Amino acid sequence: MMDYEKGINLIKRRDFLKQGTLGIGSIALSHLLEQDLSASGIEHPVLQHPARAKNVIFLHMVGGPSQMDTFDPKPALDKWDGSPLPEELTKGQKFAFVTPQARVIKSPYSFEPRGESGIVMSELFSHLATVADELTVIRSMKTNEINHGSGELFFHTGHGRLGRPSFGAWASYGLGTENKDLPAYVVLKDGGPVAGTSVWSSGFLSSRHQGVEFRKGQTPIHFLNTPDQTSKEERRLVVDAINGLNGQAFRHYQDPEIETRISQYELAYRMQTSVPDLVDIDSEPEHVLKQYGLRNAEGGKTRNDFARSCLLARRLVEKGVRFIQVFAKGWDHHADIYTDLPRSVGRVDQACAGLISDLKQRGLLDETLVIWGGEFGRTPMVQEHNAGTGDLTEPGRDHHKECFTIWMAGGGVKRGLTYGTTDEFGFGIVENEVHVHDFHATCLHLLGIDHEKLTFRHQGRDYRLTDVHGHVVHDIIA
Amino acid sequence: MYSILRCFTCLALFLSSFIEAFAKSAAPSFSRDIRPILSGNCFKCHGPDPEAREAEFRLDRRQSAIDADVIVPGNPAESWILDMVSSDDPDMRMPPQGDPLSEEEIDKLRAWIENGAEYQAHWAYQKPDLAEQPNVRRRSWPTSELDYFVLDRMEEAKLKPESKAKSAVLLRRLYLDLIGIPPTVEDVTAFEDDPSPKKFEAHVDRLLRSPGFGEKWAASWLDLARYADSNGYQHDDMRTMWPYRDWVINALNDGMPFDQFSIEQLAGDLLPNPTKSQLIATGFNRNVPTNFSGGTKVPEVRANILHDRVSTTGAVWLGLTLECAQCHDHKFDDISQKEYYQLYAFYNKSIQEVDQDGDGMFRKLFTGREVTVYPSDAVRQLAQQLKHDIAVEEEIIAELDEFPKGDTPEAVSEKVVLLDFEGSDPLKSSSSTRPTINSLADNVPIGGGNFAVSVRAEPVLETKGFFGAGFSFPTTDLSGITEITFWIKTDIRSEFNFQVQKNWDRRVSIFGFSNFHLEPETWTKIVAPLAEFTVPQWSIGPVDWTSVQKIQITAYGEESYDGKYIMVDNVVGATSSEQALREKRVAQLRVQLTEMQSSTMVMQDAMEPTQTHIMMRGDYTAPGDSVGTGVLESLHPLDPELPPNRLGLAQWLVDPENPLTPRVVVNRIWAEIFGRGIVTTPEDFGMQGELPTHPELLDWLAISFVENNWSIKELIKTIVLSSTYQQSSSASAVKIMKDPQNNYYSRGPRFRLSAELIRDSLLAISGLLSDKVGGPIVYPVQPDGIWKEIFGPVDETDYPTSSGEDLYRRGIYTVWRRGNPYPSMVNFDTPDRNVCTVKRDRSNTPLQALTLLNDPVYVEMAERFAKVIEGWDGSDQDKIVRSFRTVVSRQPSRRELNILMQLLEQQQSWFAVAQTLLNLDETITKS
């Protein structure tokens, strides 16, 4: 006769194997039986090969950074400045707001090779330049969508419409959590994606895989704080009473869900102290806060929500949170690449560099994949009218899906690599295209998962993050 | 022997349904055993999709497989398929990707070929078949026909049904299933004490008539209909679709047969002389999320909307995933890409529903059909009265147009007093262009008001130029008046301007007059017809007559004034023509009417619909062959008499010949009551879906459903009157080990309530629940600032928290904003309603504990419940027993009582007790 605890595990595991159709039905049962029941259900890693990364910190620059003003210099634009692009280039292309005949605008920024690897960055990234040798810059990213809502969905769920699970949810589903006291997938944001919570949705996966937003301020998780009138002592006694009564109900019904609920009340109780401690970044030493730009040279506090998110992301990684999604607002530079763009870079530059060096110093960079990028790139052509009012604006750039730049660091990617080539205008890809599906396939690969095997049966179809596409880009893997 | 052996292994290890089913007989059945193997491993390349087909044979067609020698019936040794699947050479072995077939699967294939390799059409595409009543051993147990099918399977699995649930538990279960809130203690004790054998059925009938029935059962339908109150995507603007939600609640409460329920939602607008209610029903298809963001192209938005409609129709009525056939022929089910676009063509007949909002590319707007709706019947009646009043006025105006009267008698004229200086401090409102002393005048004109104001310059105004006296008053609408009259007395002889404006607004209208021909230093009444006001050069435009805040009288001249004061008395706007008066009234009534109304989106087909083309690779910019409307060939035929539009489609879907719809519907209802469907993949009845655990039961339910005129209430009644339903949900640990998912229904259903029902139950328990049914969405308290995070219109970033009764409405009325849904409900697994959701998740997380313990909404419920308990008569123990019964209906055990008594003793707080009770697993669970 099997004991009860194992019975629960069997049920969960069985559901998973059947539901997941991961092709791992033959994994030794004895191994599964050894696993503990955890808060998030599936804790058994579905690794198909050794993982290079355990965690992901995904820094999403909401709006879509301009590649030719950041990491993909295009000196040819100086020559073309003021004239339209060759017609054969723009023919049949989708644009959001500009016309195909819009004039080219050169980048106002100078570029320089940085570090030993000589990764080229615009002058705006003075801090990131100091960790250039840790990066793989991919200049040949491509997506299918030219609007923010659908572009964000595509970047995170591999599908331009609503309803699919996000990358983080797939990671949580495939790998489970390493920390029973915290969710596997945490979302931090200073502004936020326009598609709202759908971007960290669990779609058709179990809702326990959806991203849990840690918010700014006193209540990082909704409903975390005990009501004013309740003392800590009363809360303990109430939870004890609830669990005592639930224990009685379990004796009667023998329903394993009741046991799970008992453990969730205990966990909730612990989270009420562990989460506020976790988000209390002021407890970090001065030099760390400075590293992220959260203290100025004189030690005064600076307000930068993105920097705070980066530091918090590192703390979450230390606690075993699998996937941390950070959103940074303000990268939709339709109007003004002269002053707005430097401001956006200024908000993230030091924190990104600080995050990478901090992770490295703690020996966490190797197992943490850091990703920086937006949902698409921007046109070489200028946009100088407000799309809604028609008013004249400072020169900016429109959405562009044919190519854009992201970078990655740590977690098994090569150090100091620049990958992929775009044409002289920064309009299309010439060599080594990395489609968003390929990007997803590669990230899952780094997490030890075969993107073709991480599937979920929904409405009769085995869905994947990469749908029916995606190739692992082995060239960027160290 | 084989089957006994298998049975043992199963029970000890995997209790999955199909292996169990296999255990039933040694000869493999094509549907049960073989098709899942072929479909899952082979059809992708040797199946319906010609594009993907390899080696030019099909395994989904017997003859094709035989012609290719892949299968030789009766002769496993000659059948290639066995060589291919069992090859040791990884380059040869089939399937080429993924894991090889298991020994067990290969054995099944071999046995099947040996037995003649007979094919059967997919079970779900065959009409339901009425099976004979099974012979059961425990003949006293069944009370309903359906119990025989359940018991038969139970006995095969050597399981025994649980005894009947205790009255209190059973009644609570029934309340939660039928109306979604628990019974009161009085209800429970009355039920316990009632000796009538028909008492349960009497309760069933009563609850089925309660408005709570529709409120409970609508929620799952709204998941299917992806009903929400916002557009989704970027911007996520709000929309008015709650009338559709009310339609669903009302239709369920009225017991509308499911076929009619379907037809009205899919094609209410195409019925002869559709009622407004039938139009509102078609909101079903207008619920689709819509991408309004700047750069999306209108045809792209339309294609996405129509794709959603096709796949939702497939999921809701057919239990099929049609989406796959958008880009290519379905790989598993017999659905071609052409057939997909034939279905798409039904929806492509609709008028254009989205367009660019103006020339700018920034926004889009809805251009589809809308109908006017009112927040309640009372308002509707009020609006009808208003409409009547407007019609009467307009008729009179038309008459006046034809036969104009002269000046109107005083009786019908209307006056707006702007200034009579009887307000608090008349001097505060006055100002002037030079240093002046302002005071109340020492005399007033005969026929004027009681007070007048004097503006006196010191010293004497010997210089030329302007001298003005201005007076402010509360914003006044002068749009309907025909003249302004005022009294003036001055010692200045000059040209004057009488000027009207809004404070700080540079738009001004003026009326000019002079007093050269008037008696100076006496009161004079000036009449300024509105028609004679002009816009001075220095003004940027005429005043906005709807909001006037200031008048000014200004003297101007080339000469020295020789005077020093201006006195002003009563300034009155007057309407002196009956026509103007009535027109003003009509305008006011129209504003009132607009405020009462909103409009909701409904369907309409175009007079000349767009031609539908197959989209190559699903890309709307790559049209292929043109197609007309049509249905799936593998199902029942489309009656040629039916109109080739949505109405025809709807009628085809609810044709009693349809093998899928009745099964799909009864399966979902069964799942809502038992926690899982007879087909455990309610969203997929296709080849890839699970087989029914109780096929005969499913068919019996489907046939009875159609025979009972598609009555949902009758179906639910049949189920809840069964012995299967009424079993106790407690069971031994051994039994739960044997059948953890309750596949055999050998105990009563037990699972957590939905987000809405947790809210509803706890509101009901604490005595806060409002019983108001229907109406506009409500905004219960949620954490601050969440809506500010939505990138949307500025006016929709403030969450308009409701007040009064609307704070305590049932969860189904809570606003559902797709981009940022109500957080406490999200924690209990409400879907975001971005797509049709057939099956909700039922998670068990710490966030749920935090919500019930700390969400101010639930804290308030606990506080209120504590007050209620405190107010009861009796000892502390009596109160605890009663409060326990209020939450879970049954009596507490001694131990349970002790735990609560101890808590009360320690904390001396009924709040702690109330909060504990509201947080019990059993409180938020149907047991």
C-alpha cells in the first residue's frame, strides 16, 4: 500500500505527463516519486540536455529601441540623410505611421568599439561599455508585428494575438520553481507594456504559471499586508485555526486539495514577512546601490524604478525565482531621437551595467541569462508628424519589424560577440537572421529545454512557445 | 488473465482512462485504442492534409493503407506498419520524430491487424446512440436512468458508490450548483426537518426558478462568449456589452431552449422582425477583442475578428479546433482549409465593423451596428416618457413653423435671471477697467429689481478711452434665449458695448448701443436681441452661449466722458418666442435622453457582402481561390432550404442530426456539476481529444437533452436528482488512491468554487449580498492605481469605484477589463476572456489565501459577519455552531467546535472567528 503523500505526487505527475505530452512518459517513475510536492505543482525539470542557464532576467524596453542609434551603426545614413530610401527596399513593406517615401534621417550619435571584444555601441551607453565583453549583441532580430500590443505579445508569447502563454509561463511550466516560498515567474515594471497583463499570461497553461507582479511601494503583491486591525499574533492564531479546521475536513473528505490548501496558508503566512524583506532593497550595502545608480556620488537616494527592478531581479535570482520579467517604459521614439532617446538610455544604462557586474561578482552571471531588447526596431526614415493630430514634432523614428537589435549576457551565451548583419540602412537583414521564434528556441535551449518538446495539449493540438517554427542559434552559445 | 494483470498495474500506477478502457476487453477497438495511436503519431504526414502528406498514402483511410500494403488485414507479418514502428534503425523507424511507439502500443496495433484491421468513423461524428440499460448488481441504487450507466462502470472497476450525502451537505451542494450561493441555516434546518420524500425535488424546482440560477450559470457561458467590458490590446478602451450579459442571464432564467438560445446569439438579427432582445443576443459575436492600435490595418483587424468568430463557433458548438485549418488542411481532423474559409464566409457577410478614426492613423472606431440600451427598466420608462415629450414638442414646433404666431404672451415666455444683485455679496462679482468705488446704488428703477450696483470712478473721468463695469455670475446656459434685457443709469454720454463672455475666455459677443438720445442719469431699460450681437474684431470667436459667466458694459469714445459712474440693475435673459422656447426645451430633453442611454454592439450583414477567399498560409494579404458559404462535410449535411447566412449556419448547428452539439453541451454542463467532463477535453471532441469515459451515458444525456426540447433546466434537474449526484463526497483514502480524479463517479463531486461564486457566497454569508439583478457593470473596491497602468484614454484611467449597494453585487456584474482584470478574481483563476475559454483552471495558491485574508473586500465581509454573529442570541457556543452552519451548512464536530471556541477565548474577537470561517477550504468548496 502506498502512502498518501506519494499518492498526491502520482496524481500531479500523472496529470503532467499526460497533459504535457512531452515525450518523456518513459522517464523513470521511481525518479518522479522522489520529488516533493511543491507550491507550484511541477517541480520536475523537463531538461532534455544540460541547462546552461537556471534563471532569466528579461529586460524589455517597452516601445522598441532604435537599432541605428544604439548598437547597429549605419554610417551610410549620413549620405542618405534627407532622401527617401530606394523604392525596391520599401516596396510591399508594412509601416505603422510613416509612408514608404519618408526621408532617411542619420543617427545623431557617434559609435565606438568597446572592451577587448570591440563591441560597437553608441556614445549613449557609457556604463554598459564597461561590461561590453560580457555581451552577445544580436543585430539581426526579426519579428512579425509592427504595433505595440501585438508586438509585445509576439515577443513574449510567440503569437501576435491574445490567448497564448508567455515565455516565462512556459519556463515555469517546464522547469517549475526552485523556491517554494516564491512564485517562479515575477514581473517588475516601471511603466508597463500596452497589452497589459496578457503579456505575462499563462494562456491555456495552468494559471499558477502566470507572472506574479511585484509592485512598487508598500504592497509588492496584492493583498500581502495584514489588515490594520489584525495583530501578528491574531493572524498566527487565525491561520492555525483555519488549518486546524481544514485538517479536520481532510480527515473527513480525504481530498488532497485540502492538504494543499493547508500548505498554501502556511506559505502565505511566511510570504507576509519574506516578501517585504525581499523587496527592501535599502538593506543592500551602499556600494551595491551605487553600482545600480540608486545612490549618487554623495550617497543621496536617486529615484529610478528600472534600477530598483534590476537590483530586485538579482535578489530574486538569489532566492531561486526562475524568471524575472522587467519592463522599462519610454522607448517609443516617434517624436524625438535627439533628447528623448538619450533620456531613455540614461534611465537604464547604469542599472544594466550594474546588474551584469553584480551578477558576475556573485558568480551568478553564468547561470543567469540576461536579455535586453524591445518588441521591434525602428525605421531609418524619419517620422516628424504626430500620428494622431498631424502636428509637427521633433524628428523621430517609426516602428520597424524587419530588423532590430537585442543583447544577451550570461547564461551560456558567448562573451563579446556581435551576431548578424543588417543592410547599409539598418532596414533589412543581410546575414544570420534571428526571428523571434529562433530567439525563443535558443533561450529555451539555454534553459536545457528542447523547444519542440515543451508542448501542451490544448484543444486537440500540441502547442509550443515556438508554434511550428524556431531554430536554436547555436552560433551564439558559448 | 491479461486484462486482470493490466488492471492491477493500472490501479497501482496509472489510472488514466484510456488504459482502463483498454483493460475492458482484449480485442482492441479502433476508436478507443488504435486511432489515438495513429492520430498522435502518423496522421501528421499520412493523414488528411495533402500538403504535408508523405509517401502518398493515408493512414486515416483504410483502403489507402491497404493499397500501399502498409496494413494487410489479418496478417500482421505482412503489414509494413509494424516493421516501420518497431525498427531498430533510427533512420527507418516511424514516427521519424519524437519517441518511438511503446511495446504496448505496438502490441495493440498487431492485435488489431490480426483481428481484421477494421476502421470505425470517429465516434463523435456518429449520431448518439441509445444504449440498452446495463445490467447492474446493485439494483436498488439507481434513481435515474443515468445512474445505470455510471454504476455499470463502477462495478466493472470493483468500486462501490458512496452513501447518500447528509441532508445539510446535499442541500448546500444543490444551492451552489443551481444558484451559486449557500443556503441559510433556516433553509437547512427546515430541509432537515421536512419529512416529505419529494422535498429535494421541490427545492430543485424552486431554485431553478430563482433569478440566481441565471446569474450562476451565465458565468461559464460568458467565458465561452469571451464577454468583457473592454476592447483588449493597446488602449483597451471600455465598451458597453453588459446588455448581452443580461440577455444571457435572462435567457437562462426564462428557460430558453438551447437551440433557440444558439440561434438568437448567432443570428438574432437575421430572424424575421427581430426584437431588440434578439439583436442584443448577437453581441455574442461582437464580444471579440479588437485591436485599435495605431498602425494596425483595417483589413487585418477584420480578419482577426472573423478568425476569432470561426474558432469560437467551432469550440462552443462543435467542440472542434477549427483554427488549425486557417493556414492548411487540418492535420488530424477531417477539416480542409477550404471548409474553414466556407465557415469564415458566413461571418464575412457582416458589414464593416471597424474603421480608422479620422484621417490620422492613431485610433480606430467601431462602425458596426449598435442598438440603444438603458441601465434599468425604470430608466427605460423614463426615457420613453422623454421621447414622448420630445415628439409632442416637435409636433407643435412644426405647426409653429407652418403658422407662425406673433409675439408670445408672457405666460409662455421664459426668463433667466443673470444678475439681480440679491445674491450673497453683489459687489464681489463686479469689476472695472479703472480704479473705482463699487457700492449698492441708492435707488432702483421702477420695474427693476430690489438692488442695483454702482461703479463710480474717482476722480472724474476726464480722459477719453474705455470705462467698463463688469459683473460675474455662475455659468449659465443662454443658448435658447432670444434677448437680454438690462437696466442702466449713467452720467456718461457715450457709445456703449454690452459684452458677454466666459471668464478667461477670449471669445466674446457684443451688443452696441448709445445713450445720446436717452435721458442721462435716469434708469433706462435696454433690450438686446441675441440676433443683433456681433463678434468684435479683437475677439477670437463668438461666445459659447451654453456657458456664459460674465457681462460687461463698456463706454468708449473719442471725447472726454464728463461722467464718472455706471449703475446696473437686473440683467435678464429672456425667451420671447414660443418656438425658441420649445426648441430649447427639446434640446434639453435630448441631452437628458442621451445621458440615460448607451448603445451596445450587435451584428448586421451587408447588402452586398465581400467575396471570401482562402487566405494562403492564413495571411489576409495573400488571397487564394474564392469560396462561398458551406459547412463541414464530415458532419451532417446542410439543408439546402436554409438561407446561406449565419441563420442557416445556426440552424445547421442545432439540427438534431448534428452529432456534436448536443454532446458538447451536455458534457460541459456535466463538467460544471461534477468538476470534469465525460469527455475530459470539453474543448476537443476531435481525433486528438480524449474518448468519453462513459460513452453510453454521454449519448443518453445528449439524446434526452434534445428530446426535452433542448432544456438546460431539465438537463440539470435530471442530473441533480440522480443517485450519482447525491452521493457523499467523502471517501476512504484507499478509494481516492484508486480513483483520484473520480473518473468513476463513485463519490459525490467536490471542488473549489469559481472566483465569482466565492465572492457571491461570502457576500451572502456575511449578509452583504445585493440581490439586484442585471444592469450596468459595477466597480467593487480594488487596490489603488491599477487602471493608471493601462495605456489608454485619459478618462478611463481612474477606476470609478461604485458606491452603496453596487459594492456588494454578485461577481458576474464586476467590470471585466481585459488589459487589467479585477485582481482578486484573477487570483481565483478567472480567465482574461481574450479568447473563448471552455475550461477554467482550478488552482490552489498562496495568493488565494492572501486574498481571502487581506483583501479589504473580504476583510469587510469578515467584519460584517462578525457583527452578525455577535448580534445573535444564545451562548458563545450556540453562536459558533450557528456561524459554522452558516458557512458550510453541516454541524461542526466536537473537535471543530473546540478549535473555534479556543480561538474565541484567546482572541476575544468575533472577527477572528468570522475570518477563520470565511477562509475554510470547505467554505470555498462545493462538497
